[in-house]
Amino acid sequence: MNILVLRALGMGDLLTAVPALRALRQAYPSATLTLAAPAWLSDVVDRIEAVDRLLPTEGLVPINWPGPAPDLAVNLHGRGPQSTELLRALQPKRLVTHDTWVVDQHEVDRWCRLVERHGIPADPDDLRLGATDHSGPIVIHPGASHGARLWPARRFAQLVRVLGPDVVVTGSAAEAERVEAVAQGVPTRIGGDLSGLLDLVANARMVICGDTGVAHVATAYRTPSVVLFGPVPPAWWGPRAGPHKALWHGRHGDTFADQPDPGLMEISVAEVLAAVAELRTQGGGPWQHVG
């Protein structure tokens, strides 16, 4: 049996789909499960341990599916119609996709409920990629995919000054200038292989970042994190439970805007430092629900 799953999005998007992917693996243990997703996510895909083959697919483009039609195609990409039509064009024997779209729900729940409606039980808490001792540095990741999610660099720099030398500031090669402005002399990790970034976040003592893929990596490894939200609420994309603090000022806005979301701008440096202190005092104690 051949299963094709479409999730041709970013790292955070993929990590929220992990429970649904594992549910498909458990439901069809002998099937060949192919994931259509960007090639650069191969290191993440390997760690999910549910996918047999990655089919490089970047966004809503025709899927280069080899051989006969898939027995089952699953649309974990979006509401359609484009994503649905791309899968339908392959003439699968069975197609699982949304017929209705509920906006106000967590992204993890969205995909678990989709497969469950088609008779495939899913555990929305099955997000974990691995366990570490979290003995590494504090990771500050000041970047984001869109301007709406960019908390000011000068505020991240204030965090670096307070938290001291045991900090690593991370970012892509395109974010080098922003990373250096935030780091002010502390170690940086700019660009590099994705596997190295995953390991850094997995072993970090704590992660401080905006609503971006690194936040989902921290959730997957249960690395304590402070995540700054805006314009999308943590009830939709935030850590579901664990050693995490999600900061949000209750405003919905345009995810794709060029300028920082007004609600995000309301989050102060003092508020972030208070969240850091709270996580530090929690130590190894019980996890707190966030959402």
C-alpha cells in the first residue's frame, strides 16, 4: 500500500502535523508512507520516525509522484482548493481532506481531527522527537518568516545584556545582520545545517523566540521556552503543555504583514524576563498548561 501525504510548508507547520503522521503510520504499519514536503526539511522528517520517503515539494506545485496512483492521499497542507486539486490530479484510490474548515482551533488538533474523522485514531500530544538533559546554553532566536512576527532587535539585545554570556543567538544567513545586532559579542549560530540547529535547541537550557519554527522544535524536545506571540494566538499555534510560557496580548492581526504586530509590540522586555524567571524557578517540577 502506498500513502502520499502533502505538507509542503515550513518547519513549524511540519512539526504540528507529527501526531497525524504517526497516526497514519500506526494505522498502516506495512504501508510505504511518502511525505511531499520541502527537501530542506529532511533532517526533521528523519526524526519523526513515521515517514518512509520524502518527496521534495515546495509549496503548491504539481506533485512529482512516480508510478501508479497512490492508494491513499492525505491533505495535511491546508483547506484547499489548490492543495486538494493537486492530490486529486494523481487519481488516488482514496482521498482524505477537509470538507469544512474551522478557524478557531489548534493546528495540531486540526490534523488529528481530520484523520480521526476518517477512522484513524490520533494522539495530539504525540509531538515529542526525543529527550535530552537540557544542559546547553540559552538560545535566543530573534528571526521570523514575516515582519508581523518580528519583535524588535533592540529588545532581544536587552535580553542578551541581562541574561549574560551563556547565550547563543541563532538565525539564517539572511538574518545575519539582525543576529549580530542582537548578539553584541555573545556566540552566534548563523546559517549552517538544520540538524545542528535541531540539536542546539534540543539541548538548550531555554529558548526565547517568536512564533516560528524554532518554537515548535523546543516543544518537540520539551526544551523550556518563552514564545512571543502576535498576531496569531498561542491557542492556535502555541505549545500545548510543558515547560513553556506563551506571551500574547490578545490581538489578532495579519500574519503576512510587513510591520510588527501591535499586540506583539506590547510585550515588554520586563515581561519576557519575568517569564524566564518563572521557568527557572519551576525547574524540574510539574509542567504547566499553556494555551
